[in-house]
Amino acid sequence: MNGWADPSNRDRMALLDNVASIEDAPEVKEEDEILNSWNPIPLSPVLSGNHKRIEPSLLARIDGPALLYRRRVHTFQGPSQSAKTWLAMYATTQIIQRAGRVVYVDFEDGWEEFADRLRDLGVPISDAHERCAYISPEGWHVRAEERLSELLPGSDLLVMDGVTNAMAMMGLDPMDLLDVSRWTRLLRRFARLGCAVVQVDHVTKASEGRGQYAIGSVHKLNAVDGAVFGIEAVKPFGKGLSGSSRVRLHKDRPGALRRFAEGNDLGTLHLDSDPSTEKVTLGLLPPTRTKSDSGQFRPTHLMKMVSLVLESGPKEGLSKNQIETKVKGKATAVRTAVTVLVEEGYLKETKVGPKKLHSLIHPYKGDA
């Protein structure tokens, strides 16, 4: 049986020939459906308390909170080399690992680069084959929306990587208010099919006056009904190197993300590439804090030392007493470091007989 994204199905998914402007595309809704959208909507389900509030459920930080809302449109925006696409790949791999489905439309790179990233992230070929549909269109087709809409039911995430190129392909001007509105309505129609939609966009090269806006009309920000994330490189990332990027919250329409942020800071994306294997490890860490959720001071230097000890220690982990003998510092401070690392999701505590052993879930590299 062919996989969901098997190459033999490319004729079903390709958006390559008969290039046309979006104005030539048929309307998805019939006129009577559009008219019906102007009818009053009953508010009683919400007012009665039976309506479930929308909560983010995709793209989880290592401490648990998720950042993306289903059925909503989001933006990852930042300058070149800020790891915007890597953040989208992080969301993609998380969904694949939990047996979900992703549709990735790439308007900038080619399938080789995308496949290399999946391989470097350790995604098995069989999982990529069954759970990720990758599309690299060469033009906009009058039936492109129809083709994508066939793929999206049952999918968790749609990534549209390269907004400027995508809009140009469709004959739309990112500086034009009406064209941005057309583009956003298209993304919202995709989101209504049940998935979270992420558009990956560039910001202007000049940092002065950039603010929280991507290239083009301010309506790009205003029209997003999910969240807008600004990605800023802290330490450049490359093959065989470690890097990091700050993730900032510029807009949160549903309002469920602010409680996970420190100001506008939602956390740091850490990227590590093994120099010998080029295997890439990603982790979205919580924002810098001076205190943990339980109010304890966060001894970040000792937290890094504990993490290093456990990285080189036995797989089953070490007890607090064993950790204290290997980490230089006051015993009480080392114990606090261990407690905070457990609380924030870096360590796992397992009871083995009378002992509690601590093992590494994800290395703690610091907050920067």
C-alpha cells in the first residue's frame, strides 16, 4: 500500500502546472454559503458554559506548555538565519513522533534540504513516508487550494514556508492590504479543516524600526487569529555547531499563551549538531527566570553542572547524594538545582527500592 506522501502520489499533490493568479481560482464557498455567514450566530453554547475554551495543543516546550492552536493561523517571523524553519521542523517532528500528520508546503527550499533535516533530526524513513506530505510547488494552479484541502482533513499541522515567495507565485503583493487579506482568508480556510496553520515569514533587514512586523502590510499581523512569534538568533547555528534563538510572543489572539511567557519571552530554541554524525537535537526551553514555579531560586550554573554529570553518568541515573559528590558547590544549592531541573522537565525522578534516581530527559544548556 502506498504511503500517505508516497512519491507515486505526487500527481495528486503537485501544484506545478497551468500557473494562474489566485483571482482565477474558483471560490470554495457557494454564494448561498457566503450569504449564510452573515446570519446571526447563537451565543448560548458559550454563555451556558458548555463551550470549551480554545487551548494550544501543538509545539510543546520541554517543560510541557504547547504554543500552537488547532484551527488557527500562526506566524513564525524573523530575519534570515534566525532558525524560523528549524522551529517549524521541531513542530513537525513532534507531531510525527506522536503519530500525527503534517502537510509542509515549501516555497523556498527543495525536497533534498527538507529530507536532510528530517534525517538529521532522527525521523525514521517509514514515519516520514506515512506521516508527512511535502510539497514544493513551482507555480500556483487554479486547483491548488482544492488539492491542499484534500490532504488536510485528519492533519495536525500545515506549514506554509516562505510567505513572500508564495504570495508572488499567486500574483499577490505583500504590501497591498487587499492582497494580504486574500492570502490570510486562504490560510483561514485551511485552518477550518481542523489543523494548526503556520506561515513562515521574513522581517525587514533593518533592525531599527522593525518592531513586530513582517515584510509587507501591517494587516499581516492584524489578520492572524492564532499567535505571532518573533524568532531572533542569539548564537548562529550550523552543521557541527550549537546555536540558539529566542522566541518572542508578538500577538496571542486567543490569549492562552501569556501565562507561559516572561514578558514577551516565550523561551529559547536550542540547536545542537553533532560534529561527527551531523545529527541534530532541538529543544524549546522555557524563558529565563530567577525563580522556579515553586518559588525556589534557580542556581543556573549548578543546574548546568548537574546536567553535565548526568550526561556522562549511568543510564539509570544517580541519586541526589551521588550527584552532590560529583558537583562542586554547597550541598543545599546542588539539591535545589536538582529539584528545579526535575520541576522544569529536564530530569526524571524514578524510585528504585529505597533510592530516588535522577536521569536526564533533555540536557540543560543554560537560559541564553
